[in-house]
Amino acid sequence: MKIPKKKNLFERFANWATIATGSSAAFITAISVIIVWGVTGPIFKYSDTWQLIINTGTTIVTFLMVFLIQKSQNKDSKAIHLKLNELLASHQGASNRMVDIEDITEKELDQLHKFYVQLAALAEQEDDLTCTHSIDAAQENHTSKLEILKTKPHYNAHKLKSRKSN
């Protein structure tokens, strides 16, 4: 049984506005406003006031939507990070160093990226797509898995040799 969650007024409004502004009806309404504005151009002789109306309206809507979109993205991002953290924490072979990785510096992220590039290069040398590596023991895991794979009948040793020679 789900317990109903209490949301504050802004949270409820933001959820409603996100759904409403992302709908087909909102898009059709926006197109209609632009068409009506364009049709009224000759009536108002394309005056500065006529142009100012659309400029002011779109500026206000854009300004407010930036904050609404950011709120929605922050919430979605936090939920996704929590789900990924749960998967990492529950998986025996995963490195717990990856939990809350979004809080590390850009330089540290670049270092991890380089590590995973090396890990991908190791994985390309394997004949079994189901092989995996942990960040904590990648080279050791690679060597031991490769030795085990070499004993299996489905292992294609000549493929590995041809990749190394290229």
C-alpha cells in the first residue's frame, strides 16, 4: 500500500505546470496565440506596441519556463541518481566508489573516463560479451577471466591473436 506523499504548494504547481506545458494542447495554444498575433498585425499597423506585446509575452513565459524546467530536471536527475546508486549498492561486483559520483570534481570524472576507456580496450580483447570488470580490480579480473575463457571450447583464441597483431 502506497502512503500518500504530502507535497508543498510549489511542488504541486510545478508538477501540474510541467505536465500542462508539455502537452499537445499547450503547443496548439502557443501556435494559436502566434497566429492571432500575426493576423492582428495589419489591424494595429504593425506598430511598436503590437511587436512589444509578443516580445514581452514570450520573454515572460521563457523566463518562468527556465525555472520550471530546471526544477523538473533537478527532480528527475536526483531520482535517476538514487536509482543508479541502489543498483550499484545491490550489485556484488559493482564498485561502491560509483555511488554519489556526481559529487566529484570534473578532473576526477576525467580520470575515471580514462580508466573506462582502458577497460573498454580490455573488453574488446575478450571473446565473451558477458565478461565484466570492476573498477577496483580491472586488470587482475581481465587476466583471470581471460585464462578461464581460454579453457572453454567456445573461446576463439585466433580472434584474440589477430586483434593483438592489428
